[in-house]
Amino acid sequence: IVTFWLDGRQGRSGIFVTAPATVIPPIDLNLVRAPVSHTVQDEIFYFLLPDRYQNGDAGNDTGGVSGTALDHGFLPSHKNYYHGGDLAGLAMTDTLDYLQNLGVSALWITPVFENDVLEGDGTDIENTYAAYHGYWIINYENVDPHLGTDQEFMDFVDAAHARGIKVYLDILANHTGNLISYLEGQSSYRNKTDYPYLDANGDPFDDQDYAGTGTFPPLDPAISFPYTPITNGVKSPTWLNNPIYYHNRGDSSFAGESSNYGDFYGLDDLFTEHPDVVTGFIDIFTNTISTYNIDGFRLDTVKHVNIEFWEQVVPAVMDYATTNGKPDFFMFGEVFEYSTPYLSTFTTQGGLPSILDFQTQGYAYGFAINSEATDNLQAHFANDDYYTDADSNAYQLANFISNHDIGRFGGFMVNNEGITDDAELLARSKLGHALMFFARGFPVIYYGDEQGFVSDGGDADAREDMLPSQVASYNDNDLIGTAATTADDNLDPNHPLYQTLADYATVYENNLALRRGAQIYRYSQPSAGLYVFSRIDRTEQVEYIVALNNAETIASAAFQVYSANAGFTAVYPLTSTSVITSDNSGNLAVTVPPLGVAIYRANAPLAQNRAVNGAPFPTFTTPATGEVLVGRVEVGVDLTETNRLLEVNFAVKIGDGEYQYLGTDNNAPYRIFYDVSGIPAGTAVTFQAIVNDLNGNYSNNVVTAVVGEETSATEQYAIIHYYRPAGDYGDYTSSDFNDFWGLHLWGSAIHPDEGTDWATPKKFSGFDSYGAYVAIRLQDPSQPVNFIIHNGD
């Protein structure tokens, strides 16, 4: 059957052939696998800037450069310069004692390789900036002399390992330090349409046609680029000195193609589509592992690099680590965006093991600082399924609430929201960190948060000193939970936040399910109050209850758990002896203090007597039989029974091929997201869902759909993007306009079908790196498109 398909909302059309019905196959246990788990989930990370931590060797403060701060970059009284912290300071016994007693098991440190020392005009302190942060690398083969020597880096790693603490190094492949200028004497961005790349013969080409293929046209720096590059210094390794390995398009505007091709604030943007650059960075990464014995990488500016680069580099580096005695080696990337569908493309298509979860950071802000409806958290975590594939899932995401770019949780409370009461600031900080620790993913403490640091903003304002600070704008901050200031020694183990995070670390370390267990939604509400979830390890099968209260009053709720008449004993607070018991129907009631946290552990594993019932049957909710599929599609099932610990394994068969395992979901809604791009139009794709009840029982079902062909529609559209930093766009499954941000549309530009009433706004249809988006069908593009974005009234 030939079917024509048009989606006016998306501006897409296609032709497809309906597939015949599919017979349910026998269950293949090779397609039944445990959800992906990794030892990184056992770690408690601590993120720091070596320059801002402890000074173990004052002799390297100027990096061996004579002169003034405008020569060597050392000026400890100014936030934009080196302050003297170094690798020797990190290796000191007092430093490692402090970190170990906090419960830290992994250190993430900013880049330590040699940097281009200064950027800016170079003549004025206020308009010149030093590379204390480490992100302007010019030499990937040696440690920056401001931080120490190669041997001191090795010694620090050895000292950390002796304490059972892993070391993760921040590294970047998007850009190097700024040693390239342009002959033309300007640097405004030049786009690919008006200034295409030219090969060495002067013929235009599109680099995207070659990205990931291993081949590339020959280049001539004199004619191939929009700007003619001039190299003004020396980088290491030597291949970095060849200007053909840079994009040479001018400064990024951080929008459109310039986000990938433009120079990041003038820094030299690498031509990561070129296979020589791919090979070069595989060598840089693997040499770093072998030389310094590190345990993992944090990858900077991931979204500004073409995804084909990561598709090649990540597996090569991971394979190298595994075959060289580091089976637990791990990498996570920075994708500075707040859209789960977009973020997840880097762990699925891009192949990264993990990323920093900016979306959860945004929701933690709303939950713990603004006391927003706890239903928001539930809607957010329900989207974790976007991350599920055959080798990763949301349980390996890096949770954080502060960092060196966006600023500190304390600063958000004080500067953004005007909270001044110290008791409230302390309670909300503890609450935010509890969500960071005990929700799926692994926690990343930002240095100084355990000392109540309150940043004045982001970037340099949030990079205070742990060593006694000389920066006036740091020292005048009123820190949370203490009368001390950053002018004091900041390694204080008696600070109430340090002690709370150490308690969280103890609970985290002593309870496997809180690190590795499935996260099962239990309770939320459309206002401030309780957010409750279970964590259950699939082997132990002991249910834990995590209850977080973001209201300023005591909150209570009752909800279903997996066991009736079961006792649950408090594991947090550590001093609590509370025991609560579920009733005959399996309902459990909890009460949590204002802005408080309570964690309970069941006194016995889940009962096994339900095995006689067998595994519940899965019914596909999407896609429908014969449905056309284009792009990334939801594949989901409903189960005939859900009040038990279950896993659903998903697999796909393309045409008449064999089934390929796609991933395992261990909580409702049971689904994955699968990209059919690249599969020929008209091809039948059959999805299989296999339910595992973890008691030796299985059931399965299948659905067959067909891949459609994307073509451009003849109609014209306006694409509207809307970006919310916290990612709180609402629930687009709801028909109530109070539940989501939508568009009120009117005017002569839009097609008559697109006009809306105020109470029935048009919903956004998807998410990308610029936020939510929707295509608006037009009838007269010459007229203005009138719209108001609103949430209810």
C-alpha cells in the first residue's frame, strides 16, 4: 500500500509503504540485558581549579616569567589573574585529608597543560586576562609552569590514588590558545555560504561532506579559508602549528553555524572535521592517559565540535584505556544547554559515555531555591528515557548545582532571589545538594560550596580561593553558615555544609541502591512540598525511599511502594531511628521537615512470591502499526501490571535483518527514543519489547512501522525558538494552557489554520540547542508574524 504523508506543523512530507503485520517471535534471551551500569556511579566528584586551591610552591607563582602581572599573569588580588595555587598544593597531606574526610572519591581538575598566559590588550590590568583557568592551551605535552611540573602532576595523581581518589582531567579539542591572527586585519565571522572553503586548487567544497569519512581535500592556507591565517607562536604537538587545521572563519557569535566554526572569544578554533585533527587528538588523549595515569576526562565545549569528531575519538580513547589496564576509565562532556532531547544526542549519536546534566541543574534551582511545584521534577526525570541506548543511560549523568561558568548555588539564592536568612540559605543548600547526591547520576561538588561560598556571579566571580584570598570582591561576601570570609583558610571541616555533605557521602557510600539502583517515581504535587522516589538495586532488591521537601512547612504524603506491611528504617538523617511501615495495600506515609530530607531503607528485600504471575504483557503505545517514522522517534509500551520491579528491553529489526538490542528501561514510562535517519525510506522496522520481571519470567510483543522519506514541503514556515534557562517548558501532553508555555498567534502572515485562542495556544513541537521550537505555517511571509509566548494568563 503506497501512502502519501504530510506534516504541516513540521514542514515535512514523505512516501512510504505499509508493512504487513508481524508475528511475535520466541523470546531471545540475548536481547535481555541489565540496564547499563558503570563504576562511575559509585564516585563522589569534587571539581576544583588548581590555581584557586592551595599553594604548595610559591616559587612557581609567576611561571618562571619575570616582570609584572602583565608579563607573567600572577596577581592574587585580582580575580582575573593567577593566584598561586598549584599541583604541589593539591598533593599536600592537609589538602588530601580534607578531601578524603569529605567523602570525595574522584577529583575533576581544570586543564593543567601550558597555556597562552595572557589575553586582552596587554597594557592595562582591567582589560587583560590571565589563563589561570587552563582553557587556553598551547602545549598539550607539558604542564603549565604556573601549576608545577610534569613530575608534580604525576606525584599528585599518585598521592590521590594512594587515598583511593581518582583524578579526572579537564581537556578540550574545540580550540587552542590564541596564536593565530588574520592577514585581513579583522575577525568578524564569515559564513560558509558567502565564503565556502576552497581546496588547494581553488575549488569550493563543503567540509561536512567529509566529516567522519577519513578523507579530506588538500588545503592551501593562502587560498582555502575565509581569512588568511598568520601564526604568531609555537604550539605542541607540532601539527598544531599548521594553520590548515583551524577553521579560520573569524569570531563566533554563538549562533547558527558560527557556534561550531567560529573562534571562541578569539581562540583558535580547530578544524575538527579534518581527519588529521581527529587522529591528532586521539594521540593527545591517549598520551595523556599513559603519561599521567589519570582515570578519566571531562571534555570541554563539546557542543561546539562537530559530532562526527566525538563519534571517532570517544571509542578510540575508551578502547585504548581498556586495553591498557584501565577498564573503569570514563569520560563526560560539557554540553551547555538545557534541553534533554538535545543533550541526549551526545551520549546516543555522539557516543559519549556521559555529559554534565545542565537540565537537572536548572530543575534543581527551581526545586530547592524557588520551591516550585514538585511535579516539575517528575516531568523532568520522566524524560530520562532520551538517554537510554545500548551502552549508556541517565544513571551515568553528572549531577551538579554550581560550577565555574554559571556560578554558585549560594549566589543564585542571594543575588538572584534575594534570600538573606542564613538558616534558610543553609537549608536550601542542603536540599539542593541532597537532590544532586541521591537522584540518578553521580554527584559533582563544586569546590567551596561545602564552605558556604556565595559568588557574585558566574565565571571569575565564581572562582574564589580556598587558600586565603586577597580578592576584595570575594572577601566581602557573606558566606553561608559561617562568620568566616574567603580571606581565611577555607579548609574548614567544621563548617555545617562540609559536615552535611560528608554525611551524604557516608550514606551514598554505604547503600548500593542509592548509587546504582533504579529510580522509581512515587509522589509529587502541583505545588511546593514532597518529591519522593524509590531507589532499588536489581540484585539486592531492597527498596529505598528518598523524600525531599521543598516547602517551608512540614509536608506529609502517602504513596504506593512495592511491599505491603513492610517496615522501613531511616538511613538519613544519620541520627534518626525512625521506622515507618506500609499498610495492607502497600501504601507508605512519610513526613518530612520544612526544606528537609529523609531517606528510608526497607527492612527486607522485595517478596518473590509474585513470580507465579509471570511477567506482565507489553502493549505498544507508539509507534502504531504501519506508522511512518522520520528522525528520532519514541518507542514505548504500557504494561498490564506495573506495581513491581520490572525492566523492559527494546530491540529493533531493520527489514529482514536480525534483531539488534537498543537498551533497557527500568522505570515507567517504559520507552526509548530511536533515530531512523539513515535507514532507506520504505524500509520496515520492527520493534520488540521484552519484559523481565527479575524473577525468571519474560513476555514480549512487537510492532512494525515504516521509515518515511523526509522532503521539503512547498509551503513556507516561520520557525520560532523559545529558550528557558531552567528548561521548565511545562507538560505538552496536557490540554490545560496553565501547564505549559505556548504561542498565541494572530495576523495576516500566518495560515488561517494557525490562528489560536488565548486559552488554546499552539504548543512547541520539539527541542534543540536553542530551546523549544515550532514551525508556523505561513500564507503571506511578507507580513509580520504576531505572537505572544505565555503560560496560562
